[in-house]
Amino acid sequence: MATGTLPSVVSRYKVAIITLFLSVYIDVFDCQQFVIPFKSPSDCSGDEFFDISSLSCVSCGSNQLRSTTGLSCICKTGYQTLITDKTSITCQQCPTDKPAVITDGFGCVRCPGSLSDEGKCQCPPGNILVERDTNGNLLDEAMCEICNGNTPGLTVPNYSGDKCERCQDSFINSSCVCNPPNVLAGGLCFPSGSLSTNVNPSVNYAQLKFSVQSAWFVKNLYSSSAACLVFSNLTACQALGNMCVMNMHSFSSVSTDACGLFNTIFRSRAALSSTQDISYWRVNLPWLYYGDEPGLAGRVLQTDPVPIKFSFRGRNKNTDIRLLAAVYNVRGEFLRWEQVGAGNLQLCPGTTSKQSAAFSFGTAYQESCDLSVADLLDAHPEPLFYDVFLDLGGGENRKLLPLPTLVYNQQYNGRLINQESMKNWYLSRRMFVVDTLSGREKSTSSLPKVIRVASSVKISFQLVPRTQDGQVFPPLMTVTYRDVQITDINAQTVTTTFAVEYEMDQNEARIKTDTAIGVMAGVALIYSLLKTVSWKRRIASPLIDAETLLKFLIFYAGDLANVFFAVTVGTGLYWLIFYKAQQFVSVLLPLPAQEEQFVTYVGCAFALKAVQFLHKLFMQVSIDVFFIDWERPRCKANRTVQAAGEPKRNPSPVSIWRTYFVANEWNEIQTIRKISPTFQIMAVLFFLEVLGFSNLALRDPWPILQRSSQEYTPSYSIMLRYGLSSTLWLCIGFLQVIFFTVFHEHFIEDKIRQFVDLCSISNISVLLLSHRCFGYYIHGRSVHGHADTNMEEMNNNLNRESESLCGQRGLLPNSDTQTFQVSLTNRLRLQYDRIREQIGRRNGPSRLMDTSSANQFEQRARGYQTMNHFLGSVIDHAHPDMDYIVRDKLMFERVIGMEFLEPSEKSIFYNDEAHTFSDVLFYGNEATLLIFDTLFFCVVDLASQSFVLAAVLTCVQQIIFRLIRNTLGRKNLVNKTLVDERFLI
């Protein structure tokens, strides 16, 4: 604090000063919690008055009773008042010969007429009661006539001119005139030398970078300071404190401004006892500040919990926050105790039900509005000042807990200390909401040059770490003021916000989250390395090059996306369940600023998953596909007779329509999924918007689906919104997958197995190479030898097969296994590539080709026959140097997705009853697609705060990527299978 010249202290107070210093020193470091009993003027008995400084009831002296206001004591009827010192009175009973007490109470007199109920003389109407003579001497018997205002009677007419009254106490010496060297100020006469008249009445508006010579400060600063210092006048001390509050509680090197003068008087009271046993609350002074010791704010705010337990439900439900404020006017007069809420700290208009939601524990409340400067000037001609307390209850022994206040704009020697770290905070107590008075320069009735408005009032509750019964630390009220220079009061507006927020220490949760991500990212790293090794084996390349590194990064991106996704969904679901379902308060939602890291994790998950999705999409539209036609030509008789008279038998051509038909079916199943994307989106929207599940993501503890428009609706929590939408999307997706897998595919339609059956009926096998030396084989060779036949023969073949009158469809004898994972030798792949190169040369630039369509068709047909013959002969073991074996995969090989055996001499066909060839389709990548859709939906929603917009864009995204997959997959099918695109419908 700023220092000033203190009055000299007599030696008899030295011991008291040392004792008080030690007690303050111990209190500061013990940092006990300050709790005071609640008292109001109505609680004081008939012989007590309400002390506006200590906010308690104080007993009156003997022969005294409280005044009509209840804020002071007066003598009883028939007792005159004697001055004993500057701060108290003594009452003496009037003698029997003079039973009436004069009007001012400082004497006794005989009455010319009757006595009033108050024990004073009464005069007939139209007369003025005269109790003193023209010299001001008290008469033995009062007279009803015009009073004499001549000195030295020490009486003057009052402002109304209806009675004579005694001069103000500070004038009483020899006359009612304040003669030099005494100082006249504010209607009081101060002894010379009591306080320097060189005071600084300016108000600093730091935001506007100028000061104003306040007319109110010019008129009242010195008189309030002197009256507080010299006479210990309670209202003067309160008024001085109010002027310090209007100056933003700020201290500077100037000790003659409002806060400097208050600090001077504060230090002069060090020898006296403190109020309510609080060392920062000096006797007769308002409590404006906590101490300025480094780290005191942390000890006040985070040491002792409030003796209240909050609970959201159950028998001991307690969610009411009861805040009371002691209200003072600008003159330092105590007005009333007032419930904090609408009409005082909440400037924005609103219904009672909505504004009362601010004081329901756990409901994150924030209300902002723009207020007209003209309306503020009309509604707040003078500021009101509030000392805010938390009502602890207790019935007859009702207790109050003072709320520490942090003035965000407060300056300490030019530093905005409350915008620094907590250890430098300077906590205060009193606050105001609107000040239109201190900015008036010429007079207190002129238009202000500047007004000061609380643009933000925020009450923060912090949960005690690891509490299980809803305990919180003392709440902190943070006030941010805005200085508004008046230019056009009808056009200017001010934005103001009132908020109540709840927080808990998130360090432990953040550490656990980071630890989970770190551990899982390590596992993902190992898994990605295994994928990379498997990929290297499948492309038969032992070299580690740039492509290998790129593949590893892509694999790791996908696995790391799964890590971020799992952690973020788990985190969101944790807060959703434990916050909404708790009885006693043990967890509170992270603040919006604390959710930034969570949003970063969600963004990383989406970006990395997008990389994985695009990589899979590229891989699927670039696989090698070839349809092996096992059909052989049939011989038929020719009507032409040769010279020898014997008919010639020519083989009939093999129909290509079966291949076209299989190619069309393959083209159609490229984008089928295990879920219905349309149903997925509609179901999610139905739950969120129609049933009201979105209300579960609001920042309050109530798991209510439907809310009234008359109730306050808090903002959404990003974590809850993400956890709710992602969980709902995944649950509906999983249910669809289960339905399609368990019911639809078994009883209605299984397009993957139907495609395998179609291959067998069509006598066509399919070879799919997703890697250079790895892929899938669907054995479609017909057990009947021919499939290019008429309806009757086809029907007979199917009947024979259903009655087991023919062999089985499997590749091996007496086997039904038709699908395989194939790991090819490098030799076989080289031969495959050579044939592909020949086909490619035939399909080269037009200038190198025969331009006739007949030649082009013939070249494509020869290329197709060559590849068909080669692959068929490999399957039939016709090439000993490119032979293969069939075996089962080990369980561990299936889990890690890698083959332990390398096909050095022979290719390996792994039995694959799970039909994993769907991995080159959307169908086999449902997990990736589902997670990508979930993240896309959630990211759009978090950015727009609209589930409907997220659903629409997700649907558009699905359509676009499905179109891309179909178009590029179709082109790849044409290029790799030599099927003319015109036959793909």
C-alpha cells in the first residue's frame, strides 16, 4: 500500500501496537478463513444499534435506546445529552423543575405548555419553539416565538427555518463560525494541521489515458478523509472508501488521492482492535483490501474449503448459492442487506427464472447484453456499493463468508497486478456496477465526461481436489471495468456480461490423458512397424527406401488416429457419465479454455484418419484384378460336307457375357457397407434433435432431455457434445453392423457370399492383388465343367449340387473353401507383369497401333486369352517353377496381419473362410469408414455448433467419396480386367 504521514501515537499504545502487529502477522501466515455472523438492523434489540462499519449489533449506553433508523443511539425520554468525547454520548436525567428536554437534546427546560410524547415542549401551530435566548443561552422556561440566531447563542435556524438548532459539533468552541486557522469543509470545521488540504481529487481512467478532476471528489474527498481521521465519523469513512473504490482500488506514489488517504487512515488504526477479528478490517473503516503479501491470494482462495457441501440429487440435495450484499450509497450510508441477483449485479434484463439459474450450483451461467448509455445515466445517477457475502446458513446463528473480489483493472504503482499470476494478485472486497458520478467535472449535476461500467462480473467456484462430498474453496468474484467516454449518449452502448463458472484442477486428468496417449502411441508405433514389415514382405522388397518411410508414416498416421479417437471418445464419455450422474459433487466440467487441448486432439484424430482413409481409397482403386474364365469351347457339327463326305466339327466360341456379368457384380459391390449411411444419419439426428439428447451436452448437471423455453439454457460443453455425438454415432453404427452381420446377411442377403456363389455358377475365378506379391483368390471353377449352357442344364446342375451328386466347389478335393489369401513368389509376379506389359504395349499410343477397330479388338482378345491361360495353368499346377501350396494361417498371423513364411520357391494359398478379399472394398473397411464419418460429423459440429449442418455435410461427404470410389474403381476395373467400359452398367 501507499504510505502517508501518520498521526503521532502516545506511548501508552505502544504495547497495544506490538500485540496487534504480532496477531496480524500470525493471522496472515495462518491464513484462517474469515467467517462472520449475519446481522441486519432488524435483528438488533431495543437497546442495540446496527454498526454499519462492523456490520454487527452494538449495545447502547445507559439511559439510551436506538434511533428510528436503528443505526445510532439516542437518549431516552426525559434525559438530556452530554458530550463526553467525539464518538459517544452520555445521557443525564432532567431535574424535576425542568422536566422537558430541549429539541436538540442537550438541555432541560420548563415548558410554556404541554409536553409531547417525546418529552419535549409543544407550541401551538404557527409558533416556533424558542428554548434559548437571543444570546443562545438556555432559558429556564421555553417560549413559543421566533428564535434568535445571534451569536454567541450557538444556535442557527435550520434549513427549513422552522426551528432553532445547535451548531454542528465540530464548530463548538466559542461560536458557530469556523474561524481560521480552522478549516471549513463539507459543513464541518476541522482543527488546523489535522490533515493536509492538498488532496488529489482526480480520477484516473487508464483505458482512456487521461484523468478527470471529479466534482464529487473536489467537494467530498477532503471532508470525508478529515472527518474519518479526526472524528472517526462512520459514514465519512465509508464515503472515503467508496471514493477509493471508484478509483479502481488503485495505488500509486501519490498518497493524497482517495486510496492513498484511505491507506493513511488505515495505518493510523493499527493500534486499535480489528473488526470481526479480521486483521484487514480496521475499526470504523470499511474492509476494502486483503493484505498485499506475496502469495496471499492463493492462501485465501485455495486453503480452507467453504463449510457447505453441494449435492445434485438425493436426500441431501443442495444446489442453492445464496449471496448477500451489504449495500451502501455514495455518501457512505448503509442502505440495506440485499439478495444478489437481478436488480444489482445482473444488469441485463431477463425473466426471474432465467436469472435465478445463475445461483444454481453447477449451472454454467453467462448472460451478455448491450446497454444504452442514456439508460445507464437514467437508472444509475449515483453508484451503489456492494460488500458481497456467501450465506452459510445456520438458522439463528447465521454465518456469512466474505467473497474475495479481483478487480481486473486495478493498478499498483502502474502495474496491472491482477492480470499477472495469482501470487501477485491483490484481492479486494467492495465493488460497484455503474459509476456515472465520478466522471462529472464541473458539477455533480452536469453530464459526465466519462462513465465506468462493470463490463464483466464473474463468480468462480473451484472444487476442492479429490473431494467426494461437494466441497469448494471460497468463491472469487472477478470484476472488469470499462471506461466509456461520453460522446453521444443516445447512440453509445456498453456490453456487459454476468457469469458464474465452476472449475476443478485439471492437471491430474491432463496427466492421465497424456499418459494414455503416450502409452497407446507407443503400442501404435510397434503395430505400425509390423504393418510396414508385412507390407515389405508382400511387395517382396528387402530395401528400406523413401517409399518404405512414407508407408510407415501413413500406417502410423492411421494407428495414431485410432489412439486419439479412443482417448477423446473415452474422455468425453467419462465426463458425460460422471458429471451428469454424480450425486455429491466430485467432478466439474473443464472450462472452455481448458478444452483447447482436447479440441487439438480431436483435430489430430480427424486429420490423421483422413490420411489413412485417402490412402486406403487410393489403394483400392489401384489394385490388380483379373477374371479367370474356366469355360472351354464345345464342339458342334457343321452342315458343310467335305469331299470325303465326313462332317467337320468346329469348336463353338466361349461366351464373354459371364465375365461381363461377374465384372458388373464386382463393380456394384465396391462401395457396399455393413451399415446404411442414410439410416445412420437420420437415426443420429432423431436422437439428438427430436428426442432431445443434445440437452445432455449442456453445461449443467441435469440429465434432462426436454427443456422449457422459459428456463435458462446454458452453453454447450465441447467435451460433452463430442462425447455424446461420437458415442451415439458409434453405438448406432455398431448396432447396424450387428444387425447386418447376424440377421440381414444370414436371412435376407449377403452380397459378398453371393458374389462368391456367382463366380462358381459362372465358372469364373477372380484374382485380386492388393500388393505386388500378395492378394486374394476367389476360386469360381464350376464343378460341372461348363457354365455356358441353357436354362434346363443349368437347373439340373444346381439340383445335382444341392443333392451332393457332384464334387465340391473348393480348390482342393473334398473341400468347400473357395476364398484364399495368396502370397506369390517373385517369379510368378514377374511373369504376370511381363504379360501385362505386352497388353500395355498393345494398348499404347494410337500412332503405334493399327487404327482399325477390328485389330484393336483382336489385340485385346489375344491379351486376355494369354493372361487367362497363364493364370489358369498356374492354378492347375501346370508350372512346376511357379507352383503353390495351400495351408491355414496361424492365429497370430491373422491377428498381426503378417505372414511368417516367405514364398521363396512356391506361392502360398492361405485358406480364408472369412472372405477377407472384402478388404479391397468399402465392405471390409467399415471400421475405418465409421470412425472417419464419426470424426467428420463431430468436427463439423464442434466448428458450427449445429448437429443438422454436421449431418448434411457428412451425407454430402459420403456421397462424394462414394462417387469417387465408384468412378475410379470402375476405371481401374476396365484397365486391369480388359472389360470394355461400355458393358459396365
